Amino acid sequence: MKNLKYFSLIPLLLFSIAMFLPFIEHQYEPGVRIIERGYQFGMIFLPLGIMLLILLVANIKRTRFTAIIAFVLCFGLIFSLFLMQFTMRPMIGNFTIHTSRIGYAMAFFSALILMIILLVNLVKTFRLASNDNESET
């Protein structure tokens, strides 16, 4: 994929914006609400680090191997966002309501966008490699 380095920055930018948006709202008692943002969770740096690792691997050298590795690492990114739910929703008291906000949805959406971009990159890399092999024979 010729423009991978430009398209792959879009999910990183969306994820960075989502870190500063409200992630979850806690209601411990009726009328008492606490809204936490993404950067307030220490776990947010794991998906961010995985996303940076994916972008580094995918953009260094474009071979079939790096395309496969980047796509597989994207599953780890989505899994780490899933695991983050357990740190966002602690059980405190009898009356506790946790509501996800736009930041978490945007972070998850940016991971899915990155996965789609990497899938397109994977398909194009394999097509170019197979076309090169056919032209040599």
C-alpha cells in the first residue's frame, strides 16, 4: 500500500484525541456522578504502545512478513482495549452504575480503523508479491 504511512496516522490521531475525552461515568449514589477521562487510567498506555509498535513494524519495511505481524498485533490492540474495561469498572458499594462515554467508543473505533487499514495493506502486499513472482517466471 503506497500511502500506508499517511493513512496509518489517522487511527493514531483519533486514539490520541480519544485519550482526552470522557471514557466512563460512574454513578455511586443517585445524583453523584464522576466522569473519568482516558488519560486518568494507567492502562491506556498499553493500547497506545501497541498501536505505536504496530505502526513502527508496518512502516519500516513492507514485506509479507511485516504485514502479517502488524495485522496480528492489531488483535492484541483490540484485546488490550477489552481488558481496559476491567480497570474502568470497579465494584464499589451496592448501587454502582458505570456508563461508557464517547472516548472509549472512539478509541475502540480507531483500533478497528487501523485493523481495516492493515487488512488492506496485507492484501495489497500479497498481491504485489504474487505479481512479482509471476513476472519473474
